[in-house]
Amino acid sequence: MLSMTEKWDKTFPKSDKVEHRKVSFLNRFGIELAADLYAPRAAAAPLPAVAVCGPFGAVKEQASGLYAQTLAERGFLTIAFDPSFTGESGGAARNVASPDVNTEDFQAAVDFLVTHPAVDPARVAILGICGWGGLALNAAALDTRVKATVACTMYDMSRVTARGYFDQADSEAARHAMREALCAQRTKDFASGVSARAGGVADTLPDDAPWFVKDYHAYYKTPRGYHPRSLNSNEGWNVTSTLSILNQPILAFAEEIRGAVLIVHGEKAHSCYFGKDTFKRLKGDNKELLLVPNAVHTDLYDNLAAIPFDAIEGFLRKHLGCPRP
């Protein structure tokens, strides 16, 4: 049984246009996931639905909840969920990321939505932010129930882990050195019985920190986006989480996604190359790339002037077959 707070502890204000409640559901590994459900007030069922997750190292009280609540204001039943092993979700190991388990988390969210009495099971979409944008696309390549997928300010976590930013560490020697360090850490963790943490965003940044790290700091370490359960706001993932990500490319079958896909990226985001390169691999006339002028990576976390909700809503309504009443 999960312990979920009933108080409003989000980083964004509560909307009076939607009904909100806590829900939970199991994934196929038996892990219970915690979620916030947002439903438009006085809307007639069945409704189109969207499952939202991300950013990587965040919790549902941050950006994913903002997206879910905003889309509920626009007529969708939505859930924002905490991935396995994080936030209010279950899982005996804590602070662990896994491409397999986290892709399954999205599919479990789809399980919940397609069986919900207020949802039209033929009109279900998923939306992933940052690292969960790549995982959403991985789920879309696997789950034919997903009719539309939105990846906002996406990372390909496998690529950046195995090759470094802009593929600057793409060598067997670099990956071997990383494997040696991670396996040595496994030995230490096993011997001590405690998993070392990688550390989230630093409390104090050096003056020469990359500009995008400063953007992360401005979100995760200030009242704007800080949350006590967020890994990025606090002690970060387990160091050894990197092992499974390093060896498991998540977008192996992106070309085979038949459902509609919208990739949204800030034009000035350091991560924009992930979205552009992934879009080039997609096939079909139901795939779109939307670049937001002058926006950086974290603008698409919570900047309502930058997040193109009109375009996202229009894309979802078009491809879920639910025009605005």
C-alpha cells in the first residue's frame, strides 16, 4: 500500500477547472505506481486521455503535473505518474532508472487509462518530457494502443549516456572506463549495503558551469521547481543506474512507430539535436517536429509562454479523432 500525500504540494497552482485525485496502478513487474488524475469538470464521458511523465529525475508534482493539469483544462482526462522506484511510487530498490522498467511504466499507465470507465480506449496518448520523451517514443514503438505520442524537450538517455553530449565521448575506450567505474561501484554498494547516489543538481554552481546546467539549477534548486521528492532537486539517482542505460539503446525501433508523433523542442535547447535526429528517423505523414523559437531546454518544463499547448492540443485532437466541441 502506497503512502500518498493528499495535500496540494505541486510546484504550480491548482486549477479550478479540473477535478484532481490520487490514483495508483500496478505495472507488470508488480510495482505500484502513484499518479495524479486530472479530469475536466462537467465533461461527458468517454474522454480522450493522456498519460504524462518526466522530466528525468523529476516527480509528478513538477512539470508532468503542470502538463497534465493544463491538458485536462482543455478537455482530456490525464494522469501524471511517478516512475518506478521514485517519488511516491513503489519498488523495493529506490532511486533506480531502467529503460525496460520505465518503458513498462508508460505501458502500465496505458493499461490504467484504456480500462478507466471515463476514457475512450481508442483515444489514448502519452506525453514524455526530457528523458521520458525518449522513453515515451520507446513505448510507442511497442504499444499499439498508443494512438499519439508527444515528446517534449526530449533526451535520448541511452545515446547521451553511451556517447556523451553531442557524441563527443563515443568510443569503446570511454565506455569501457565507464563500465569499470560502475562495476567497481557495484562492489562497494554490495559490500556496504547502501547504494551510492550520483547527486542531483548542485546547490552551488561554479561560475564556469555550462549554461544549460545553470538552467537546470534555476529550475530544480529554486522555489520555481524545487520539490523534496525530486531526485534532481536533491541527492540524484543511484550511481549504478547508468549501467542498464549504457547498454540498452531505447530507440532501436523508432522507425516502426505507426501512431502519430509530435516532437517539440526549444530552438536554443542544448538537447535539440536529440529531437531533430530522432525526427529524421520517423516514417509517415503523421509525424511532426515543432521547434519553439528562442526556447531553451527548461523553458518547456514550466514556461507557459513557451510551451505550445495550442499546438499540442491540436495535434492530439487531430490524431485521436476528437475535434474540439
